[in-house]
Amino acid sequence: MIRQPSRHCTVELQAAPARIGHVRRIISAQLRYWRLDAVIDPAALGVTELLANVHRHARPSKQCTVELSVLLDQLTVSVYDEDPRLPCVRAAGTWETCGRGLALIAALSETWGVRPDGGGKVVWFTLPALTTTPEEARATPGHRESLPFDELRTAADAGAPPGVRGARVG
């Protein structure tokens, strides 16, 4: 049986610190559009960790692709980069300021993994895709009925939600 994602979004970028906040906003807007408000925070945190790893470790290029896909009741968040070296979870000492990214991914997700892909690799994690009704979303602290004006520029041509520019959405 071939399973196709019912919802899909891809964002290509250079994993630079200045871009990570922008990608978090794109991911948040897309998940809000899909009414997956309950997974916005863990998805955004996971993407932040994975993009920080690309920025810190990927060679020769920092070019990467973030992909969101929903199949049935599961959200899969994937980050592809061009570095073929596979990461591993390490035990960071209490005095260390980094080295906990994959352990954090493991803690916040249902499942996660790494696989070679072409000349690079994909690091992915899954979260339960629990949709919220509009009434539940309005009752959520911090919920915004509409996005700020600067995020309302037209991305509707590709069927993307407001706030998702430069992304491929399917």
C-alpha cells in the first residue's frame, strides 16, 4: 500500500542563525493553518535544534530543506542537508553548553531517526497530529485570529496559508 501525506510543506534555506527564527514562524503559521496548534511548540523547538545542528556541523554547505508532512494522525518533521555524516546522540556533561540537540529531539518526539539520502542525510521526528477545532484554538492562550500585516502578503497563489512565502506547499 502506498501512503501519501495528506498535507505537505517544504522550505529550502541556508541554515544561518538569522534564518532560524523566520523558519520557526513559517512552521508555526503552517501548523496553525492545518489546525495543529497543539504541536506548534514542540515542532518549532525540534526544527530549531535540527537547523542549529546543520549550521554547526554540516559540510560543505549549510543548504538544507525542512519538510512537514501529515499522514493520518502523525506529523513528520524532516531536515535534509548535504553532509553525509550521520549524527549521534551524545551525553553532554552538566557544564557543557551544547551537545543535547538530539537528546532533546528524542525527548520531545514520539519517534525520530536519521537516514542517508542521496549525498546527504535526513534527520526526522514525529509528533501526534491532533487537530483542534476553531473553538479550541480560540481558547488557547496566545492564539491569534489573524496574522500580523507583514505576514499577510499573498502566498495564496500556491494554496499556502498567510505568512508562508517562498515555501512549496502541497
